[in-house]
Amino acid sequence: MREEIKKIKEESLTLIQSGLTRDELQELKVKVMGKKGSLTALLKQLGSLSSEERPLVGQIINEVRASLEQAWDEKMKELEEQALLKRLEEEFLDITLPGIMMPRGHQHPLTKVIEEIEDIFIGMGFQIAEGPEIETDYYNFEALNLPKDHPARDMQDTFFITEEILLRTQTSPVQIRTMEKLCPGLPVKIIAPGKVFRNDDDATHSPMFHQVEGLLVDRGVRMSDLKGILLTFSRQMFGEDRQIRLRPSFFPFTEPSAEVDVSCMLCGGKGCKLCKGTGWIEILGAGMVHPKVLEAGGYDSVQVTGFAFGMGVERIAMLKYGIEDMRLLFDNDLRFLAQF
Ligand code: 2U9
């Protein structure tokens, strides 16, 4: 039996040092020292020895077991350390590497211009009003002094949903609704920014575009108030040196009506390609609210007066940023949008 013990010891020690993996080392331990291991089997055979031999051989087996366990433990520890080092090396994180840059988005130029217009009018005491994009014939036309047979309806190229329901062609219905809501409260001092829809599509027209319209109703509102507000707006939007001029015009919802020009923001009024040599650029339409429209809003047109104006946001954005084709504002090409 001593021979066998010696053989197990030597073979085991050789194997432990032979470059086994951790799993193989574990298997070896079970094979030799486990319940059914070769060394354990020898312990179980002690009973067959003489009473003199038994304690001696027992002691030898225990010593071998202890020395094998020690060698095994040391080897296992060594392998674990190696594995840890390998993992640390593999999982090394280089915090000096540059990160992956997330491109940062920003507001669309139209949104920027709408917010800029809003800020200017808020600064003059106006409030923002909103309303539905799907409207009734009444709010879009009738209440704005455009009865069913009115020729100016043709100018609007309306998208009808039914005979009575349509996509609004201007944001004016918002002002009618706001007057109805506030009446008889005064003043009504609002701007209505939003999408409008017309059956039109070319380099200068889009079937959906944006307007900002304004309305001031109060006792004693005059055309000069309109002029002052629009001059302040034009200077804040296009530069403190700007002048404005009003040319007579016609809209069914205002009387008198005017088209408003601003002195050219490119040449300052001398005349250039942008202003076609005139020194002036048309930026909006305006006028004194028609008595019939004030009455539609619930107000007594003898007691109160009002002015209104309307502008196309795309046109303002194109002038402000020197954009030549309106379709660029709707293509959503990042090479264009990234410039703002
Ligand atoms: C109410 C009463 C009057 C709004 C007005 C204009 C003149 C005008 C155009 C500018 C370019 C439309 O986008 S555009 O094509 N608008 O010229 N808009 S006065 O008048 C109103 C609005 C509401 C209750």
C-alpha cells in the first residue's frame, strides 16, 4: 500500500504542475481526494492492515493528503491570479480615448422666426392665441366679410373637406374665436401664429405655410397705432435703421387696407437685386378691422375700432436669412438646416 500511496503522490504532484486548467485541476482533486478518489479508497482499505501497520499507513495517507491539498491550493491560487490579470488586461478601459460625438440638433429656421416674432409682440403687450387648423366656412370666410358669393374667395384656393368644413386658409378664424370669447372685454390684443393651407405649389408657394396675424381691438384704436406697432416690429426684426411705408390695398376684412413695405435690409434702400431696385420690400398686409368683422366678433363697431395685420412666416424667414427658394424650408435637408 505504501507503494501505491507514493505513486498517487508523485503522479498527482506531477499532474498539478503540468499546466492543467482550473477545471482540470478541480477534476484531479475529485479523482484523488474526493469521496470516490484514489487516495480516499486507500483510506478505506486501512481496515485490512495489521494493527501495527494501520496507524502508520493512516498517518502517511493523511500527510500525503495534506501536502497534495497544499500543492493544489497553491496551484489554484496561481491560476486564479493569472486569470484575473488576463481579465484586467482584456477589460482595460482607455479613458483618454475620444468619445463618440452625438450631433446636436437645433430649432428649424421657421420655428426660430416664429418665436422671434412672438417675442417682439409679447414685448409690446400682445398675447398668443391659437385655434383649430380644420375650420368651418363660417369662421374662415363668412365672419371675415367673405360671404359665399364673394369673388375674393377665389384668391384663397381652399382645401375643402365638406361643403362647410375646410383647412383654414389664414389664421384669422383664431381672432374671430378670440373676440367671441373675450367680448365685451377690452382690449383684444393678440397675435395668432400657425399653419395655414392653400391649394398652391411652386417655388414661391407651398400648400402648407405659416402665418402670424395680429389683432388689436379697443376704444380709439387708430391707423397711426398700427403704423407705430409695425415700425417697431420691422426694426426689431430687420434692424434699427429700417423704415416702413404703407401702400393702399384691399382686403375684405379690413378697411382701409394697406400693404406694408420695409426699406431693403440688404442695400438699406439704395436699390439692389433683392428689392428689384426699388429700395423697398413688401413684408405684410394690414388695415383697420372692417366694422362687419368687429360685429361678427360681438363688438359694437361704433364704440370700438381695431387694426389687424398678417404676414407669411416663410417670406420673413427667407428675407431674414437670404433664402432664395421657399422649398428649402420644407425639404428638411440637414446640409441646409445645419446652417442656422
Ligand atoms: C380679423 C380681422 C382682420 C388679417 C390681415 C392681411 C391683411 C394680409 C397676408 C400676408 C401674406 C396673408 O400670408 S399671406 O399671404 N395677410 O395681407 N391679413 S390684414 O386681418 C384680419 C384678421 C383677423 C378678425
